[in-house]
Amino acid sequence: MKKTTDIIPIKWFVLFTKPRHELKVLERLISFGIDAYTPTQIVTRQWSDRKKKITIALLPSMVLVNLENKDPNIVFDIPGVVRYLFDQGKRAVVSNAEVVAMQCYPKQYITD
């Protein structure tokens, strides 16, 4: 039986992407075998001739990645990835509890 101190918490790192490339980068990371997440929202946008529901990222230009036992530089092979977010000289870490809370938050339809 493992002690609670032996359990390593899951760490998520924040990647910056090119503007409005969040969903494409997310798709590419997942197809590359990397655990990734970005919270999204469905909004209704109106053009002069129609209304359309589109999916947008709630964190502009950011994607969260979980790189357990993988090289952190592997993400730069994905087109659209710019860099990691840093906090005090280290890659910024988001706890697994925060990511789970974002995943459980209900998606709503919002009209702009």
C-alpha cells in the first residue's frame, strides 16, 4: 500500500499559442499523445446575414498540458505553440484540482 506522500500530484503547465490558435493546438497536442485541456464556451455571433454558434477558448492564447514523464520541449514540435508561461523563473504550474474544477463547470450559451 502506498503512503499519501508517495503519490505525486498531477501538474499542468500553461502554454502560450499564437492568437486564436488554442483549439487547433489543443487538437494537435491530443493527436500527438499529449494530455491537454483548454476550457471552451459556446457563444452566438451575429454577422450581417446570419447568426452562428461558435466555440471559443475562455483562456485566450493558452492551453494547459500535462507532461508526465515526457520531455517538456516536445510541445514545440506542434505548430502554433509559442512558449511556456513562467512564474518567478519557473514554468507556471496549475494544480490538477483547478483543472478538474474547470472541466466540471457547466458550459453555458452566452449571447454577445
